[in-house]
Amino acid sequence: MSATTGRVVAGRYELSTLIGQGGMGQVWTAYDKRLDRRVAVKLLRPDKVAGHEADELRRRFVRECRVTAQVDHPGLVTVHDAGSEGEELFLVMQYVDGADLGDHLAEHDPYPWQWAVAVAAQLCAVLSAVHAVPIVHRDLKPRNVMVKQDGTVTVLDLGVASVMDADTTRLTHTGTPIGSPAYMAPEQAMGGAVGPYTDLYALGVLMHELLSGDVPFSGSTALGVLHRHLYEPPVPVRRLRPEVPEALEALVLRLLAKDPQHRPDSAQEVYEHLALLLPSRGTPTGAPLDPTRPFLRPHAPWPDRARTPAPQPAPAAPPAPAAEKADVAAAVDEVKRLLGEGRITQAVDILGSILPVAAEQHGEHSPVVRTLRKQYAATLLDDGQYRRALPELRRLADERAAEAGQADPQSLRHRYEAAQCLEQLGDPAAALAEYRALLPYYENRYVAAGDPQQAHDVRRRIGHLLLALGDRAAAHDTLVRLLHDVERVQGPGHPLAADIRRTLQWLGQVRG
């Protein structure tokens, strides 16, 4: 079904103007007929990809929308609604009135360096909030950043960027990265593990572009651009604009470090450096779209005239915890119902509140409590709450290993999921160490846990983490050996073998 002006999505959102289009999706301005407001509607067609990939795309879309909706930050576009209609998935977002950063830069050449600092500081505030979830944006670039009329910056496409551009972080059959290679960190383009450090690299590219008028690495082909990302040092911006402060130039160069371990540790650290360069408080010029304005007069009304805020209703009393409303069995039934309806966040809250009650009633180490804790950890993991899931998984792994031995399959599974959490939390070194510690158990055919397919998955993750850590030679060797074993055990036509060959082809092209 094709979208047209005047079409009503979900019986509520009337499409108005097409403002963006890609291979699998469209973005429209629309009107929310129920609340009489302008919104942005993103439509996605999973049927444009084949077979199981369409199902995976749908699953990722729902999860990304749910996780994005949980992030509360004024610099992030608000998600209002999401769902499906026919073959399409739809996402309804806040409509942002302003100019995207690419147009803003084009209209202000040269871009004042103070503006670049103000934009970057606001982006760091957003990245710090989303990385804490943790979410990695994966596609930070000027077209995904809006400067509003009051000078505040809003980030678009959080998380959903990787769904809309499903191949942004993968390689095509020709070994060419798809997406935005000019802003893509080396480890991301080559299929390595991504983390907060990946977004910080993109931030460095964006800052270089704002300060110099162009991205640090460009070229006629994606391969040429990536080769420059990997091997060429960026031109220091003061050679192009001597008025840029030395501290700002040094910060951009750190963000653009080839090795993720040499970049700043976090968006918070970058913000602390930028804060020293922000303009001091004063009177703004009154011009719209000035990104320094939020720092000159924080939270000042726009335009400069007082407006009486609408009265706010008294906050409703928080709902009683599930443990106070029902017994453990009833709460478990409620959790099952919620999970069946896809309401994972609410199920997590009930599980978290019922666990202390169950432990008091049945004992901390009872089968009932152990089962509930497994469900709690699995639900946290499914909800993307990796920071909360990690200690739960480690505790489950240690307790099971103490009872049944280090090679126990359940203990190993919990350790594997804990390593996934570390990977998602942006700690590639710790994740790599955990996967390496797990690998001998999965490769040993003489223990009950021996599992060649699981071993192949762990080895693939090790290769991708080595890429993320900048050790391309070790990644290449790991993936070559893995390809040989996958082809021997599962055949040369297996999807994993094809995926490894694409990565190795890309590595071979950039290594020379």
C-alpha cells in the first residue's frame, strides 16, 4: 500500500507532506486528528526485504521504538505512537520546527566556532543520556540533527535509524558500506562491535565539518572514504581556521582517533571540555536558530516575552506495587499476560517488585525465586536494560556454577548473556575477555555444553570486538579460521559463512 497525501494512518494521523524517502521508508508531516497537532510520521515497509529478514526488521522496529520512548531528554525527539497497518510499520514523532543542521551550516558560512561548541555541547547532553540506557545512535550526522527556533538542538532517529537504514552497519555483497560513510567510525563500517565510542567518532566528524565547512574525509567511493578514515590523519582545523581555539582543535582530533580506546571515555567527558569554551551568560541577539542562546539565557522564554503557563493537574498517586495488590502466583500470571501482549516494561516492574515478597515467602534459594529471577533477568535483557540485567545474570551464573560446575550449560548461557550486556554497554575489552573465557567450554566436544554453532557465534563476536578495539590483524586471523570451520561444519552456503566472507573481503580491501 503506497502512502499519499490525505491518507489517514491508524484512523488518526492524516498524512500531509512527504519530507523524506528511502529504499524502505518514508517520512511525512501529518496531523493528529485526535489532539489537533502537527506530527511527523515515519512509514516502513518490511516486505521490501525477503523472508526472515522482514520478521527480524519488524522485531527490531518494535524494540527500538519501545526503548526510544523510554528516554526522557529535551534534546531528543519525542515518540508519540508506533504500530502497524497492513504491510507497513509506522512511527509517530514530535514535529520539530526548525532547520536541520546541514541546512543551518550551509546558510551560515563560515559557521561561528562558538556555535559549533554550543551545538556539540547540546549533542553531548543527549548522547550522555541515551548511552546510559544504553542506546547507540549509529547514524549521527547533520541531517539527523535539528536546530529549533529557540536555538536548542534536537536529535532525530534515535535507534530507529539503524532500522530504517537496515544496512547502515552491514556490508553489501560487493563489500561496500551503505549509509553515511563520511560519518562512520572505522569499526562500524567494517562490521565491528559498536558502542558509545562509535557515536563519539561521528560527533568528531560533525564538529570538524562545522568548524571547517567540510567533513574530514571525503572521496568518490565509499571504499575510498573508509580507507582515509582508517589510514589518513585528519587535517587539524586550525590550519583551515586559525581563530579556532587550540583546546577545541585538540578535542576534535581526540574524537577522530582511529583506535576507539584513544577517544574520550564518554560524552560526559567531552561536555566537560566543551563547557570551558561555551559563551558566558548574557543577552542573546534575538535572532532565531542561534544555538548559543540556550547557554546565554538558560530556559528563557522564546520569543522574549513572558507567557503564563497553563495550570497543571495534580499528580496522580503512584500505583501500588504488584506485591501489595496480589500474591506471588497472581503476579506471575499477570507477568505472563503482559509479556504475551508485548508490554515488557510493565512486566519488568512487576517482577522487580514481586521478587522480595517471593524470597520472604519461599526462601531466597527456593526453586520459585530462582525461576522468577531467571525470568526477571531475561525480561530485563529483552527490554534492553543491560545495566540492570548484568548483575542479575552474573549472580545466576555464579550460583549455578557453584552447584553444577563451571561447564554447566545454564551457567554458561548466563555468562554469555552477561557478555552481551558488556558489549551493549560499550565495554568491548571486558566483553572480549568474557567471550574468550567462554569459548573453550563451547569448543570442547567432550563436555555436555559442547556446541559448535554457539562456538561459531562466540568466535564471530570475538572477531567483531577485535575490530572495535582496532586490532584488525587479529580480527582477520580470527575470522579466517572461523570461515574455514563454518564451511566445514555447516557448508559454504550458510548465512554466517557469507557474512564472514563479506567482512573479510572488506578487511582485505582496506588492509592494503
